Amino acid sequence: GRRTQLLNGLPATSTVEENAAAGVSVYTFNVTASPLSSEGVEILPTIINSYPLTEAFDIEPNGNLEYRVVTTGNPILDYETMPKRFDLQIFVEDTTGRTDLNILTVRVIDKNEHPVFRGNMAFQTVTIYVLEGAPPELIYEVDAADPENAELEYSLLPAPVPFLISKSGDIFSTKVFDYEKDPHSYFLNVTVTDPDGLNSTKTVIINIININDERPYFTTKQRIYRIPEELSVGTVVTNITAEDPDDEGSPSRLFYSIQTSNRYFSINPSTGALQVSGRINRDAPPLQLLPNISLIVRVEDSLSSGHASEMEITIIIDDINDNPPECNPSAFRKETNENTTAEAFLLDLRNYCKDIDADPSNSQFHFIGLSGFGSNNFALESAVSGRLVMTESIDLENPANLGVEVYSLTVRVQDPAYPNYSDIIYIYIKIKPVNEFFPVFSRLSYEFNVSEITKVGSSIGRVHARDNDWPPSAITYSIIAGGGTRDYTNIFWMSPTNGEVKLLATLDYETTQKHILTVEASDQEKTATASVTINVLEVNDEAPVCSPSSYSFQIPANLAVGTNINGFRIECQDRDSDPRSFRYFINQGNVNNHFTFSPSAGSNISRLLLASEFDYESGLDTDWIYRLRVHITDDNLLAVRGKSTHLTRTGTVTLSIRVIPNPTTVTTTTPSFTIVTKRENLYSESAWYVPFVITLGSLLLLGLLGYLGFLLVMWMRTHCPLASKADSTALIKEPEKKKPKRKVVVTMTKLNTVFDGEARDPVTGKMYEFNTISGARRWKKSNEPLQPTPALQVTSSYNSGQKRNGAEAPGKKEVSEKRKEPTAETR
């Protein structure tokens, strides 16, 4: 940190010329080391600062503690643009820590420099373009300067050139240039010199630009070309050539085009190759009439605003044999009757065929090679005419012809000229059948049996007819007469295609037993008829109809067995059954078989009898109303004997019988009766969910009670001590106390009896009155009107442990009987 004089020769002032190269020595100085320092310098002399700031200087060792300040060349010193003085601060430190800091002042000295070019000429060789034909004029301005701002002189070499340069550096052309005659380029050296004789030189290239001032011309001399038709697309017909004087023997950059509108040719715009661009068909318009094609070919030396020349060429198209004979249509269909005579004319093929070749020598054709199935029946008159004729008559019914209707023939139409093109003509000759025969039924008459219960739409039978014509004609069947009834115009239908007879309406043996139809078979021209007999077979299809079909009446409870009930009888009729064929069955409601019909079979009239007496006292009978459903069948063996089927039909009669209780003796006391109302819940099948819900709820309740009982037992075992053996025995031996049975006693309230009905006693013939609800009866007094019905009141109660006296017993029985009647009605 101690400052000591270590830098010998500093401070000092030195000079250096501008533009000095890198490494030029500016100043040299020494470093004095300390006697105590054995290592020398710790920090070498270093420029730690400069004013102005610059990196143009550096310090290099020069050996034995001698150092020099040199230029770095970065940047190069310039007297005109940079500072002219630099103060460099140099620092050094030896190994003992002593330091020294001194200043070296460097002055920049001006030096005479070469003139310099500015602008484009400072970095590259300038190329100047001059159009041919342009008048003499200024073509370029040279920009140069002297670093010392001295006045400069300009010169141009070589001297014998058509250019000059002015004192101010302007280059002028001195003539009008012609590209085709004068050199195309000039190389000029431009030199600039300062007053001290220092100079700089740059090269300028001057190119003469060719302008399009000459017209191109064709070098192709041929103007007429002949080519065959049908050349492939891209075939080169000729190469059109031309030259441009502006090109002076170099490959011309010309552009070729066809000015005439056409679809056959195109030209390569660069090479002039004329080639085929579309199909050339000599046999089609417009070449068929005018086979010459004229083209105007144009050559240009520029695509825009250039010079051009045109010439006309003619191309002649020659015809070749390239088309085979063609027939339109290529397949012929001809019809002729089977009885056509031999040598009959059928078809003139030449009217449908042609060869479109333009040259007549190429458009000829012949017909040859008639062949195919049945070709022996036909022939061609000649190969040129192409007329097709028959050689013999054809009969389709003849077994020798095998029923052939269509003959397939082929004829070859051929071009006699090379390469002998040909085509095949297909001829289909259809032999049209002639309707020569009438349809014939397989039988003169048909007979079908059909049951009267046959369903509508069922098939009854089928008729068949044939036609000896070949091919067999399609025969249509129809009913032309018969088959109607009073209710239906047509009850039969015949299929027009297969002759099947079907039923359109129901048959009735009792109305019509036989139908006779007249059927017709037609082949659209000829017809034949046949008779069809349809026999209707009787079937037991009618149910018995009985009168009356329903009836209601009342009978007393003490009616004698065997009595014809109220004189009731049933009378039945059946359209298709004998009166002796009826059977009578009580199918429903005959509880305890109290009723029967006599006779039960073999007659169409039967009476209703009482088969057994009523027993309400013992409780055997409980119903007071009987609803009988009577079935009457017509299945008596005598009636069905000899019939084709043994069907049974059933008629139904409904009877409603009300049983009236026996009449009672009239007493002076006010008659009374007891009414017991009973309610009964009946299960309905539609309410299936009710027992399901009840059962499920019961199971859940039982499970809950069982679980609670289990918890109770467990609690008792835990908290209650076990009983002793003696106590247990005593508990076991103690008899159980039976609970007294609860008896149900019905308390009856006696009301005045109202008689709202009357009937005749079948034994005595006297009239008696009865109550329709309770069944109470009394003999009718003469001229006594029926009593109005009073309001009824029913009171019931349940008393436990009470007994009824013997005087009330008959009343109880009566109540029992009266309670059963509403129950029967409810059922």
C-alpha cells in the first residue's frame, strides 16, 4: 500500500501516427524492483484507465522488466474522426506490496491518406446498364472524398471507349449503342487522385441491354402436310422453327401459338412442336366433308408488346379403314305366326347396317354365316342383300318342334377390306302361337258335397280345363250361372286362375239342399262350359228355441210332490231336429233336487213338476228362492240316426221360483214377527291383496310378540328366584278354572205384521195372505185390502249367563227360519 517510484520514464508524452496498425510501439519504460523483492513484479504494468476511454492501446513485456505501450488496432486511430490525445494511467505492484501509478500522454499525428470511394463503389464493383438505342447521356455519378478534404481529380481508363468522366466524377455515354453491332459489355477503371499524388481505383462494368427491335422470322419452308386419321394424342406432326435477329445466333427465346381455333392440334409454345391434341376422325363431320385443316401459326419474341410473324400451314387428313360395319339395333326381334308359309320374307338387314368410313373402298360390307338354333328353318337370299326368309312352315303343336317358340340366330356382317372388321347380329324370331283349340274340361260335370256348417272362405272343390294349343293358353275360370239364394246373389266364388270353388256365405240345409252352377273356362278367345252340382249336407247346427225363455212365479212350501208347478210347461222347436229329440236338464239352481221336468226326453213339450217336498222345519232346506237354469238339448238318439254328424245344440230357459211359507191361523192378538239382521263378509277374488296383507301383518305381529316374550322370560330368570319343589307341585296339581261360555241371546222386538202378498192354497183352493219378508201367513178375509208396510226396527243385544224360558222357544225357531231366508237371497 506504500507508493514508491517503480515506473522509470513515467510520466511522459509520446506520439503515434493515425491508421497505425496493431502492435506498433508507442512508448517504452522500465520497472524498478525492490532490493528485498526476490520474486520481482506481483502485478504487471496495466492500463487501468484512459481519458478519453479507449481500448486502442495495450502494454506488452519487452524483457528484463522492460515494457512497451503498443497499438491494438481496435479501433484504428483516425485523426479526422477520433480524439487527438489520450492520457493513459499505468499501475504496477511488486512482490513486497509497493505500488506506483503514472500517466503516459499519447498524441495522434495526422497523416496524408488515399482518397476513398463512397456509396456502392466503396463495397462492390458497380454494374451499369445502358439500353441500346438510347441517346448519349449521364449514366452514373462517382462519389469519392479525400480524408484531408483536398480537391480530387477523376480519370477513366482505357481511353478509347465511348464514355467520358467529368471533373466532378460524372460518367457520360458518347454514342448511341446497337446491341447487334457493338460490344455488349465495357469494363472501365475509374481513378481518383489527391494533390499529393495519392490515388484509388475502382472498376465499373457497363452492360448494353438488348431491346426487342427486330421481328422474328420462320425458317420452316414446308406449308402442306398429309397425315392419316386416328393418330394418337401427342403425335408430333412437324416442328415449326423460327429465328430472332435480336438473339444473334444464340438459342432464340421465341413463343409459338396457333391463332386458328381448332380441336385437333396444339403447338408447344417453347419448341414449336406441332402435335395432335384431339381425336382426328375422318369419318365424322366436319372432316367427313372437308378433310383439310388450315392453321395460322404465330411466333413472337415476347409475350407482351413484342414483335411477331405468322404463316399458314395446311394439314390433309387421309381416311383409313378403321370402322367395322355397325347395325342399329344389333339385336333384332321379329314375330311371325306359326302357320307362316315357306319363302316368306322376314327381315332386310341392310336397311339397319352401315359402315361409316369416308372412303367408299372402306365402307363395303357383306352378310355371311347364318347360324344358331333352328337356323335350318331360315336362310339369307344373298350376302349383299341381307334379306332373311323362311325355308319351311313351323307348327308349334308338332312334337318335332319340341314346343320351341323363340329361335336365336346369329349373322356376321364383315368388311371385305383389310383388316376385315366384322360384327355379330343377333336375331330372335318368335313364333306367335295361333289359338286353334277350345278349352276342354276334365269332366263334363262336377259334384261336390259340403256340410252346411262349413266356414266362409273354405275350399269346396276344384275344376280343371286344358288347352291343346302350344304353348298352353292361360285359362280363366268363372261362374256364369247359379249359386245364388234369396238373401245372397253369389254364395260361391271361383278362383279365375286355378278353378278352385270357395264359399262366400254360410249354407243352410233347411233353406236350400242343392246348388247347381254353370262354370266357364276361357282362353281369352274361345270358351267352354261345365256343370257343377254342390250338395249341402245336413248338420245339427240349430239350437232348440223354447217358450217361454224365462219365467218367475211363487209356490207354497207345502206343495204336494208330483204337482205340475203353477201349470207351467215348456214348448221347444228346432229347425233341424225331430220333436222327439229333446232332452231337459236342470243344470243350475236345483238345490236338493226339488224340481224335475216330465217328460225329460223324447218330446218337444215338458212340464215342471215338484220332485220332493220342502223341509224347512228340520233345516234341510234353507233357500226360499230358486233360480233354475234349464238346458234343452237335441241329442236324442232317435233324431240323430242316419245323420252325417252327431253334433249337439243346447237351448237355455231361466226360471225364478219363490217358495211361500205355509199359511198360519189368524188369532185375535196382534200378529207379530221377529227380524234378525245378519251381516256376513264375503271374500272377493279380485281383492287378493287383502288376505295377503292380513297374513303378512299377522306374521310380523307374531314375530314381535315372540321376541317380547323371549325378553320377558330372560328378565324373569335374571331377577326372580326359582320356586321350590313343593310350590311347583302345588301349582301343578291345582285344577284350572274354566271360563264360563258366553251365550248370545237375540232380543226380538215384536212389530205388527203387514201382509203385502196373496196366493191360493193348492190343497184347499182358498186364498191366503203372506208377508214377503218374514213369511207370515193368514187366511184372506173377504173384501180386505192389503195393509201398508210399516217401518221396521231391529234391536239386538248380547247377555252373558242368561237363559230363555220355554215359552220363547217356538219364537226362536221361527226366528231361525226367518234368518235363513235373507241369507239365501244374498247368495
